[in-house]
Amino acid sequence: MSNLFQITQWDESPYLENSDGSKKSLAKITQQYQGEIEGSSELTYLMSYQTASSALFVGFEVITGTINGKSGSITLQHTGKFEKGVASSEFTFVANSGTDELSTLTGTGTFTSGEAGQASYSLNLTE
């Protein structure tokens, strides 16, 4: 099985818009995971659009479910970009943010978006 997630909801609200098309916005997102991660997440991004088709973003994501068969929740910290229709991010598991069987999980990962709100991800985990 591939490591994929599907965006299930995207609610983005600009809080600063400029006449040249650049803007700042807050995005609240929900996602459904399959693969090494099985479960759902809630994610909040702060986004800085330099143009309508180019942005940088940072955010926190709380995943609830199982990771490699261990259950609980954990927080990821994202740093990413949106360019030429593709979103990508590097993320880190936030130390001491895990619950239950994920309480000691640490690691890093990446994702790259595909089409129709689906993206592939990879993990590099340590415990």
C-alpha cells in the first residue's frame, strides 16, 4: 500500500490582500491518511502568497490514528511551498507532543501533492 493522504476539507481565509495579488491567509484543513499512517488529521497553515500561484507556508498538524501499528495522536510541524501547482513540505514530529503509544515517537518526513487533493508522503521515524 502506498503512503497517501487525501484532503477532505480546505477552508482558507485571507487576512491581508495587496493590489499586486500577493496575500496572507490562514488555512484550516482536514485530511485522511493511508499507509504507514492510518487515520485523520487537522492542520492549520499560515500562508504567504507572493503571487496567485506561488506561496510559502508553515503550520501544525495533529494526526490521530495509528503510525506503524501504534495508536495515539501526534503533532507535526510543517515548512513548505506551493509552486507551479505542486505543494510540498518538510515536516518534523514535535517532541513530547505524542499521546498513548505515540508518546515517544520522533522523526521527520516530506510530502508532495498530486492531483485532486491527494498527496504522497514519506517518513523517517525514530523512537
